[in-house]
Amino acid sequence: MYPAHPSLCVRGIRGNRCREYITCRREGGKGGNRDQTLESLHMYVLLEQDTMRAEVFRRAESGWLYERIENGSLRLPCANLEVALSDIYSRLE
């Protein structure tokens, strides 16, 4: 269940589903995410389950901007938070 006006959505997802989602978003398909139609949403993050990787979508005036992060930190300005990917994935074997 969502709060009334979420500004950030973070989801864990398996690699193949993540690729399908990103391909669909880039091609303008509807298989992406309904959540991104929420006006309050500023950032959508997909964290791959088996690989240290974050797929990040940030809302901009021109639409959604995409960024892949494989090392370093994940900046979440809407939550006033920055966290190292290595901390998120510290239990990944």
C-alpha cells in the first residue's frame, strides 16, 4: 500500500525482469511502471537481486531520465539520503 503522495519508489527485481522493464520504458511501451504516472513521484529505483546494480529513473521536465549505477553511491535527494551500493548489497554472495 502506498502513502497518499509517494516521492520515491524502490523495488528489488530479478535481472531479466529488470532488462524487460528498461527496454520497454526506452521504447515507450506500457509494460514499464504505472507508478511513474503518479505526479508526486520524483524517483524510481530498481535494485537487481543478484548483481550490484541500481537502475534509476529521475523525473525531469522533459520526462524520465535513466541512470545505471554499478558502483559508488545511490543518491536519493527526495529522501535526503545517500547510500553506498556496497552497503545495500553487503550480504550478496
